[in-house]
Amino acid sequence: MTQDELVRLERQGATAVLTMNRPRYRNAQNSAMTYALDSAFTEAVNDDSVAVIVLAGAGEHFSAGHDIGSPGRDVEKSFERRAVLWWDHVGRSGADQRYAREMEVYLGMCRRWRELPKPTIAMVQGACLAGGLMLAWVCDLIIAAEDAYFADPVVRMGIPGVEYFAHPWTLGPRFAKEILFTGDRFDARRAYEVGMVNRVVPRAELHSHTLGLAQRIAEMPRFGLALTKRAVNQAEDLMGMRSAMDAAFGLHHLAHAHNAEVAGDPLAGMDAASMKARSGS
Ligand code: ZN
């Protein structure tokens, strides 16, 4: 499958809609899709006719998270590095390998996308799980369908949350702890109540509602939007988000290393199916 097919880029007026396109695997994020997404974001930023970027997932679900089990899993593959200045993970071993890879394709890419100079809107239906949360969280706004549901169950692997540790900022510290401690799902309404999503709309109206909002934003001054986005992001960072995320990333890798040492596998022997089985859902 080509990069274009992994992520579709369509223009609707002044809005670029980027659609993750692995519906058979609930848009599980492998590296090929990560780099295709980065290319599509770059193209949308460089296209002067685009004012707002919408991130969507093809099919019934937004994203099942990082690819930890599909036939397209490609953790051993090299890609041209774009997010951080670090060596390639391929050919490395242990924490050296994991740290390099996750800093590039997870934490680094998410930070890069959060800083895009154009407003971004995540349009979320169905599952938005673990790594899928990271993709929604890097967007400025999140519009959820009534059937959307969210969870970060990686504490079941003994890992303290996904790599882009925005949980305390997007959920509030107390609800963040609840969903991490239990691994439980929460629905779109609960996500709205805690301020994680901007709006909840019927599934049938998700596309039109999101595109309508994007069009309204697109009518605002471009440079003003970019400066406003930066002002809010800088405020979040001054509230400690960036440095807390760096600290959490260290703990995340301590957990991977512990799993590798004790269970012989950084994911503690768990894939998507066994995570689901353990959750009983
Ligand atoms: Zn990880």
C-alpha cells in the first residue's frame, strides 16, 4: 500500500481532511502510517489554500492505537527521521532501540503535530484507544460522535500511560488517575464533561458539523489563528505540560525496560487481543 493510501488528503473549501486509512485494523498506527500522516500534515501546512486541518479515521473507528499486532506492524523498519535529532532505532537493541524509536514516532511526532501553525480538529467516531488518544489530543479541537469511546489501558502492561502523556491536562488529574488506574473506557459524554472534547454530535452529523466548524474558523485571519494557537500551547507548556511529559516519558521507558527484564518483552507479552481479553470488554 502506498503512503497516499495509508492517509487520504482531501480538500473541502479551505479545509484539508486527512483520513487515516487502515479501517481493516481500526486505523492502528504503524510507522508507515505515521510518516504518511506527517507528509500529509506537511502538505496541508504548505498549501496556502488550506486554513484548517481535520484529522479523521476511515471506517467505524477513529483509531485503535499503536499497531501492536497487525500484519503491517513495522517496528523493525527504517524511515527518514523527521521529529527528533537522534539515531535510527534499527540495528540497536534494548532500551537504546526503544527510546530512539518512541521518541521519534510517538512523542516527537505528536509534539511536531501539536505545533502545526494551522488549527487542527480531530473528528472522532467509535474507538479512540491508547495511542489513538494521542492523535486526538494533539489536535486543537476534538469533535466526537455520540458513539465515540476512549481508553488508555496500557497500565495493564504495567506502563504508566501512553508516550504523549497529556492525561492530566486533557482530563484533569483526578479523572486521569481513574481511567489510568482502571483502564476503563469512557464515553463521549464523559469526555465532554471533563473538557476533553469540545462537542458531541450524532454520528450522522459528525462530518457536516466538523466541516462547518472548520469553515467558520477558516474565515478568521490566518496569522491571528497561528499566533493564538501558539499562545495557548505556550501557556500549557508554562503550566508544566512539556516538562512533565518528558519526565513521564522516562517512567514509560523504565516500565518498558522492566517488562523486558522480567517478562522478556517490553509490552509484557501483551498484544491488542490479550489487552482486550484482560479488560473483559
Ligand atoms: Zn512505549
